Amino acid sequence: MNEGRVLVVEDEPMVAEVVERYLRRDGYDVCIVHDGKAALTEFASFQPDLVVLDLMLPQIDGKEVCRQIRGRSQTPVIMLTARSEEIDKLVGLELGADDYMTKPFSPRELVARVRAVLRRAGHQPSANSDTLQFDGLVVNRVTRTVEGLRGPVQLTALEFDLLYYVASHPGQVFSRAQLLDAVWDYEYAGDTSTVTVHMRRLRAKVEPDPSRPRHLKTVWGVGYKFEP
């Protein structure tokens, strides 16, 4: 059974081989490339449902590959890197990566994250109404579209799920850990910085003035809430 197409961009052959074996065992169609230039070529021809992308690559590095992918597509990206510094993680997320894993990693955990991210990409949260309408913002869960004051808003699958989740619970305050559990779909080992990064990206896209958000409010010392 084909669970989807995954493009794996990894310059270490042994790592790529292990990742490929585990993904294929789980039913995914896998394409392996070993440098950034080949990644962009195969992305266009293979048309993957998800990209597993190493940060440190020959020819074109992973950051630039992610930037170019985001310039043409909202295809989910999971970044891999041997570098564990917080700044590298935040850079990857700021560029539009949906998730981030540091080497060495468990192949089983990678497959679980691939499954979770793909499920999010096709996931439609339950609600009493297909459309949520607020002052200057319309969120449709069926078409997974968002309309702001300036017109259509392009969101990644994760950004949409985060927005829809908080918007469908107006006024409720969520901690970062609660949002990880509800939106990210798996145990994130206590690292809540990804919530902060994604909320900042979301504000930049849906708020007329991200520095003074009207909907996506920070509750200092606690987390976030959606103000209708």
C-alpha cells in the first residue's frame, strides 16, 4: 500500500539507506538524493508529499533548498541535522520547516513524525461549523483556506491546524505544551520553542500588524489564546 511519496535529501549514504528502508517498510514510495541541486530537480519531477531534508548538504545547503521549496510549494518538510544548537533549529523553522530532528535519531521516530506530519497535511479538525468567521479573518476547515483583510493567506498544513485549533476555542488560554499535544500529534520531548516560532510565523501571515496582534494573543507566563 502506498502511503505517500517521500523525498529524502541526505548526503550520508548509510543514513539515507536506513531512512529509506524504514520508510519503505511503512509503505512509503521513497526517492533518495545526496545533494541540494539534485533535491530541487527531483522535487520538481518526483512531486513528493513530504521532504526529509538534511541541513548540511553539498552544492546547495538545506536552508536554501527549504527556502526554494517554500517559494513554490507548501509541501511539508522535516529537517535533519547533526547540529543541535538552538539557533539552527530556529533557523530551520523560520524558513518554513514543519519539523526538526537532530542526529543521531531513531528511524522509528522519524517514520512516526513523517506519518504525523502527513496526517496533519490532510487532517480536517472536527468542529460544529465548516467556517469560522471573525473580524477580518475567515477560516474554512473543509477547503483549508484562510481569508484575511488583504485577501487569501497561504499557510502550511501545520500553520493552518494551529490557527484552526486556537480559533475554534476562542478565548481559551493554551500553554505551549498543550498546543504541542493537540496540534503536533506526537511527543515532542518538552521542546516548546517550535510553538513560539510557528505562532510568530502565523502572526506575520494573518495579522495586519504582527507586533500588535488582534487575534493571536500572548498570555505572558502561560501561552497563547485566540481573541475573536
